[in-house]
Amino acid sequence: MQLEVIGIGGAGCRIADAIHTAESTAQPFLCDTFAFDTDTLSLEALESIPDEHRHRYGAEIENGLNGNLQRGETIGEEHVDELSRQLDEGTPSAADAFLVAVGLGGATGGGAAPALVANLQTLYDVPVYVLATLPADRERLPDGDPSVPSDDTRPTGADADGATRPMAAQNAVRTLSRLDGLANAIFCFDTEPWLRTGEDLVDGRDRLNREIATHMGAFFSSTAQTADGAPNAESVVDANDVARILGDETALVSLGYGAQQVDTDDSGPLFGLDLGIGPFSSSDDVETSAAVSAVETAVGKAIQGKLTLECDRTAVDRALLIVGGPPAWLNQTAVADGRRRLESVTESTETLGGDAPRPGGDEVFALAVVAGIEPVARIEALREAGAPRASGER
Ligand SMILES: Nc1nc2c(ncn2[C@@H]2O[C@H](COP(=O)(O)OP(=O)(O)OP(=O)(O)O)[C@@H](O)[C@H]2O)c(=O)[nH]1
């Protein structure tokens, strides 16, 4: 499937940019990538999104929004037609789905995302998914907390731009609830557990954004059509499968990813075969036991390792497993076993599986998608953290 990615606000734009940067030319899955922000400098700092797909809006904002989500919502609603029109710079009608990336906790992206998602739903007849990062705890830590580096001269709990975000939890909860019923599904990335000890967003955000891009790229590139001449998947995951697993009732979605390095012969075509798709190993060349072991290891990491949002793996509505890598290493029995393993761990009512051949690759990877994961302890904690102020404000 082909994806139209739109980043909104600082985090959303950087994440969209990271996805665009990481997209492999061998496995393209992006229709277009757009970045919408009120902050010109932030837009200019992006790495790879084409200039004509970066759009600054809200010239009336003079000194930022200071976490004022209601103002962000008003500005988002006022500019939503302008933002949607920007998409005509690309080919949005060719997309099988939209992905709106946003950092929950801020006022710009969180304010505009619900209006944008609602507008896309009326303009296009394809699913609109959201990719949302949850705010980190250390954006609002009390003074003297040991996880704030002692040489940090910024205010305690400051984010990557040096701003504190005392409203982060409250804003995140409110934006999540506004997206409910608008987005088909929400991919969640929980920032806090992905930050290293003593690391804050200043140091960590580019690494986190690459992690997000790896997970999302592994998923959506596996659903893209293979290039001419490249081997087809034994079991293709297409846009319909994605829609079935993600659903259309704003399910929360978490991803698990694991990769295992494998030995491939890069010295050239084997057995006189050259399909014009780069170096690859023939299945005769790879020990079955080695291939099975590589698939099992990658699948184990994806299912039992760290998820983008930790949840009760045994209480998942729907699940999908994709195993990819050099064709010779994709042992189909092991791939099918992996899908059954995910099914038995999650006890989900529906579990799909597929494979993604990557000629020339040097690792076997597995991506587990779990959808319908609520209740999630982390979201409940955010709701609690945001609740007292929320009731006072509204
Ligand atoms: N993963 C990740 N999170 C980020 C990044 N930048 C900021 N965040 C977090 O995302 C949330 C929203 O921040 P921004 O996207 O900068 O905020 P904004 O939408 O531009 O809105 P305002 O700055 O409030 O006007 C906060 O919780 C930030 O700490 C980033 O590059 N990656």
C-alpha cells in the first residue's frame, strides 16, 4: 500500500521527516510526505522532506502557544482548509491511507491534528491513521529529580527545544480523546521508556525518531508492491489486511520489532543466477536450521521485546506478524510458526501473517502489530496526571 504521511507540529514534522529519510529506494511506500508547522525554524531544520512539501501556517502566532491547546485547536480549525489544500502539491488521491504524525503534549500539533484528521476523512475515501507520541514524564519532573542531568542548565523537565511543558499530560489526554472516533486507528509511541537513563529529548529525539521510522517503515514497506523483477512475498499483506487489523474504531496500536543479522554472500550471483536484483543467497545455500533459528530469534524479539507502547500482550483484539529478510532466509514453516506464536501469546480474535522478501538484505526482521490494546496502564497514568487540571480548566 502507498501511504501519504503528514507531520504536524514540531515532533510530528521531525518524525515524518525521519520516515521520509529512512524510506528505502528498494521498497518505496510513500506517496508524499508533508510537514505543517507554525514554526519556520523548525521546518527549515528538517532533513529530507522537499521544500515544496513544507508549509508554515498561523502567521498570526507571535510568541508561540505556550502549551495553550485550546488556542492550538482554534488555529488548527481556522487553517485546516489551507493545510488540506497544500496536499494538492502531491498526489494524495493515489494513497491507500493517510498517516498524520503528531507529538501529543504540545499545542500546535495536538491542536490541529483532530481538525486535520476530520477534514481528511471527509475529503478522501481511505483510512486516516494517526501516529502519536506520548509525552515523557521528565517533561514535568519536580526540581532535583535524579534523572535530570546535573549539568542541565535548562529548566527542569524542559523538552528538546528548551521549553517546559507542564500541560503535557493534560494536553495529551485531551487530544487523544478528541481523536477518538475521528482516526481509524492510532499508532502509539511512548517516549519515556525509550529514553535512556539520564537522556532527555535534546539528546534522544533524533534516535527516537529513527526508532519510530524503523518500526513504521518495516510495517508499511512490507505492504507495498514489490519492484519489478523482485521476488514476491509468499504471503502478501495488503491494504485490506492492514485495514482489517487496524480497524476503523480508533483502536490504539502498538508495534514490536526485532532483527537478526544473517550471513549473506555478497560476492555476486550464485549458481550463475542473476535476477538483476542485487546479491542474494539461494535457499540451497542456507542451512534450514540456521534460517529457522534466525526467524525464531527475530520473531521472539518482536513479540517479547519492547513495544512502542507497553500493554498487556494477552489482551489484544487483533494482531499481525510480518517477517522479512533475504528470500533464502525466510523459512516459511518458521514464518507460519511465528504467526501461530503471536496468536497464542495475544489470544487475539484475529491474527494475520505475511512475509517481506528483501533481496540483498543482511538481516531477518520481524514486526508484530497489536491493535485494540486498551486498557493501557500508561494512558491511564497520563489521564490521572492530566485530570486535576483538566477538570479545573474545562
Ligand atoms: N519523539 C519525539 N517527541 C518529541 C520531539 N519533539 C518534541 N517531542 C515531544 O512531543 C510533544 C509535542 O512537542 P512539539 O511537537 O514540539 O509541540 P508542538 O505540537 O509543536 O506544539 P507547541 O510547541 O506546544 O506549540 C512534547 O511532549 C515533546 O516533548 C521529537 O522530535 N520526537
